[in-house]
Amino acid sequence: MNFEYLCDKYQLSTIEQNILKYLYSNIDNLKKLGIRKVAKDNFTSTTIIYKLCKKLGFEGYSDMIYNISYSNKSEDSDSSIDIFTNASNEISKNLKPLSTILNKSRNKLIMLLGVGYSQMIANYMSERFVINGFKCIANTHLQLLNKSNKDDVLLIVISNSGESSSILEVAETAKNNGIEIISFVGNNSSSLAKISDLSIVLKGYEKFPDLKHVPNTFFSEVLLLFECFISNIN
């Protein structure tokens, strides 16, 4: 994530630029910075910060913090792992347990959950599941996540940060009511990953030496892995 690029692309106001500068200047302690402290230190409100998150295309404050931290990871972190190596590792690790869950869920309703770009991925997955004989919806119906449906519903969640409050609220409801959860996440230490019965982690890839701005590869990796999985479910 490039500060000047964001300011230019999204035509950020002075206060929005100051908030971003503040976050970048505290890059090593971002995960400890709550939204109220950021607002207080910048003489603004949490509402302005939430609006900035939405303007930049993030699900919420936690998602923005995660992405800023991710884009500034040190050069020595997972530098030898590329997209396809990570995909291969995740397939080897998760194909069997995912197949087991999906095969026993043939008669269940699969509910797919995502926000923003993740919702688009959820819509695509839903269509592929239906083509492969599953019952599936890409909309959140909380009444379907009550305890009486614990043997009839499977929840699949897509979230880069794994910390979006709206996502976690639904996932925690499902978890508390005994509904099985599969998640595609970008952070294996996230709250979503921890409460999932099976979490598939997309680490992302940022080694693009010829590009000035590092792309977010999470969503393309989710699609790649999902296609590999759905094509090999027995």
C-alpha cells in the first residue's frame, strides 16, 4: 500500500491524510492501536475513521489495519513462498478434511458469507456449488443459524483480515449454535480462523519487483484454491 497513491486515487481530505500518516508512522504498533485512540490522537471522531475505511474499500477498521500491516511486512517474511507453492501446500493440507466436511454436507444447506469483494467471491462459489449438486445460498439468514439447524447448515466464510465485526458476529452465532464453519482467511491468527472448524489460509504474495504498487492477491488465491478443491471433491 503506497501512501501517495492512496491520497491521489481516493482524493483524501486533509484529516484523512493525517490519519493515514499517523497509522504509517505507527506501523510497528498498529495492532495495539484501537480506533478510539487513533481518533483522539488525530482530533477527530471514530465515524470519520470508519468512513475512511469504507472509502479505501475495507470492511472496517480491523481490516484496514491488517492490510496496512500486511503491505509493510519485512522482506524476510515468507520471501521464498510464491502463490503457487502456497496454493499447493494448502491443497495438500486441506483437500482431505475439506472433502470430508463437504461430502457429509451433501444434504445440508451451504451458506456463504463475505463482505465487499469477498461477497463477489461468495456469489461465484455459490454458483459452482449449485452446479456440483449442493444446496447453496450466498446471503446471510440469521434464522438459519439457530441451534435447531445445526445438522442442516454449513457456513463458509471469506475474509482477508478475519477480523471484520459483521463477519465475526455471524460466525460466532453459528459457532455458539454448533454449526460447522469453513473459512478462507488471509491471517491464520485472526479471530475468524480460531473459531473455524477448518481454516484455509491464503498468505498472499508481494514479491513483484517490476510493480510500483503491490497488488492484493488474496481474492485470486481464494478462487484458485476453491477451483482446485471443487474439481477434486469425491
